Amino acid sequence: MADDHRLMVDGARHALEKAGGYEIVGEAVSRVQVLPLMRLLKSDLVLLDLRMPQMDGLTCLGKIRKEFPDMKVAILSVSQDPELIQTALKRGANAYIVKSVDPDDLPAALRQTLEGKVFTTVGVTEDPGERAARDVGLTERELVIVRAVARGLSNEAISKELWVAEQTVKFHLTNIYRKLGVSNRTEAARYAYEQGLVEPESDSSLH
């Protein structure tokens, strides 16, 4: 565990001990201690705070990934910035855990990380529309396009806004219509409002 906040370390330790099945083999309070500790200790997973003294968290993650390519790394952070989360996952984090997470959810999150089934993000406050989109199988990009359609944008306008070819927008729309069980953009927009994929404030365009 690498975190310079004692309260966080103690809270995580308590949650893991309570759940059982975990052993904390080492603790680091600054990033410069992380790699030397990892070389000394045989561990399966590193819980790495993104903001610690003496080294940027993403830099530390990169060093871990280079020296220990198979090591599971779970990032701890106060930030819910989607870009930061994506950057951390792209740079090799196996999980991104927001510090506001219920401590009781930590053991299960780390178990998922160890099993490596999916990239795990825990404690991120989810947009209700994103949850609704996921339930019907829409990707993030498809949700963005559905929301643009619901705003009344043409394919050309969407392509300019997203910096993609108009043909790409059409391709996504074909998939979106299939997933939503609709046949045109008017039906897709109506579905989006009715099922909570978009906020209802702009609903006037459908009346």
C-alpha cells in the first residue's frame, strides 16, 4: 500500500482484515519507497495513491509497469475526472478506486483487480444516463451520438462536433437503432428521453 494519508491506510487495512484473505506485506508513504519495497517484497497487488510526495502517481505507475509488467496495480484517488481515469487505465492501472468509496467495497474491488476480469472503477458517481445506456448495450461513443441526435443535430453537425467522418456517424446510428429497437432518429431521440439517456430539460423538441 502506497499512501501518505495515515487515515486512508488504516481504513483500507481495517476493511481488508475484516474481509479476510488479504495480507498487507508493505507500506510506503512516498513514491520513492514504492519500487524498492516491491523489489524486496513478494506481492500480488499494489494499491497506489495518485498524489503522494516526491513523484507523480502516473510516473510511478509507468515505472512499476516497466519493471513489473505483470503486477496488478489499483490506483487510489480523490479525483473523478474521466480523463484522468482513462489516462491511468491506459498507462497500465488495473483499477481506479475513488477515495470516497465505501471501505466495505474495497476488498471486492481488489479481488476483481487480482482476477483481472475487467478494468475496475469503483466509487465513481455514475451519470444515470450512462447507466441506462450500458443497460441497453450502448458504448460511450454511441451514447454521445444519441444525445447529439436528441439535441436535433444532423449527421453532418455530429461529425463536425466529434471530429469523425459522416459515414462513421451513420455506422454508429445503424448500431444504435438496432440496440434500441427503433428505425429512425426521431424514434431514437424519443427513446433517449423516455429511458433517461438524456436529461429531460430539452424535451420540448419532441412536442
